[in-house]
Amino acid sequence: MKPDDIKIADWMRWLVGEVPGSFYIELVIRAAVIYLLLMVCMRLLGKRMSSQLGRNDMVAMVTLAATIGIPLQAPDRGLLPAIVIAVIVVLTGRWVSKKAFYSESFEKLSQGNISILVKNAVMDLTEMKKARLTRERLVAQLRFAGIKHLGQVKRLYMEANGAFTVIEEEEPQTGLFIIPRDDSEMYDRFYKSDTIVSCENCGFSQDKKSVEKNVSCPSCGHEVWTTAVSIKQN
């Protein structure tokens, strides 16, 4: 299209484009074929494609999305290239899944590793950095799981597919309060320890007298402490 052919007020060009009207009848058929193709691909790639997407699943979906866009919008492009690419994506995905099933090392290489982000009520800042996870995101995930303070958490895992799994302590200890302090109503529901304090950075808890001797956190080196909390007993 030449620059002189572009007119801002040409609403028909905006809506219809430069294709003949008959192409829209063909477009319905193309869309139906692509839809069926995607449904078949999703079925062949396995149930994971309809749940939480893993790394390889995401690659497959992005590739398929890029593939189907061209034959849907370009009348001069056929459906065969999209079908060929879809077949390659499905076969590659199934091969990777099968290989990962029989080889643990290949599974870790292709799927990624599980990260332990919280151990015994303390955030592992090194693992969080490796996972590129901010402290705000981590505590938000804990709140989503119903956690109010770190003393309730035995383990927090970040799975290879990016999902989070929380293992709670059978007997919750005192720990760092993770509800926003502005929510005074929630804060007042918890017992505030007179002897235990928590590092505001990682959640490490210890006796207040130990902090008076050495203000640096043994876990992360942070020097700001806050009163640890626990759930009030009825």
C-alpha cells in the first residue's frame, strides 16, 4: 500500500481492509479449522495444557499462537504451514514429556527445579533471588494461602511450573506478622510476644536479649527487628 492510499477517514478500510468480501466467508472456515487444530493439539499435549502451564507448555502455546495468526489474517497464506508447525510442536512436546519421565536430570533441565523459599518460618533470601521473587510477592502468596504470620509456615515451595505449595507447622510458633500493619483490626487479634522479636527482612525470630547483644540478624544481616506474634489461644 502506498502512502497516498492511506486516508484517516477511510472507515471501510479500517473495518474491512483490502481483502474482497468473499474472504470473510473463507475466514469462517479457516477459523473453524484452526480451532479444531488447537483442540487436537491441546488433547495430544496432555492434561497439563488445561491446568497450570509449565515452561515447555508455555513455549508450545506461544509457538501455536504465533502460527495460527498468519493463516487467519492473510488471505495469501495457506493452512498447510500452520498444520505442519502444529504437528512439529505436538511431537516435540510429547518427546520432551516422555524423555523427562524416564530421566530425572533431563526433567530438571527442561522443567526447572523446585525452590524452597521458606524453611521453618524463615525466608530464604538466596533462593528468592534465584527465583527472581520479591518479598512482597512471597508474603502475598502466603496471605492467599491463609497464612497470617511466618510462625505458621514449615515450608513454602515454588514448584517448577511457578505454582506455590505451603506446608504449615503442626504447632505454629511465634513469627513475623505478614498482614499489612495498616490493618489494625487484624493485628489486634494476635498475641504480641514480650520476649521474642522477628527480623523484618527474613522473619528470623529470636530472644530479645540476643538482639541487644548483637543487632544483626544471624540469617540475613538485617538490623531492623519487630515484635513477633502468635495466634491468640481461646
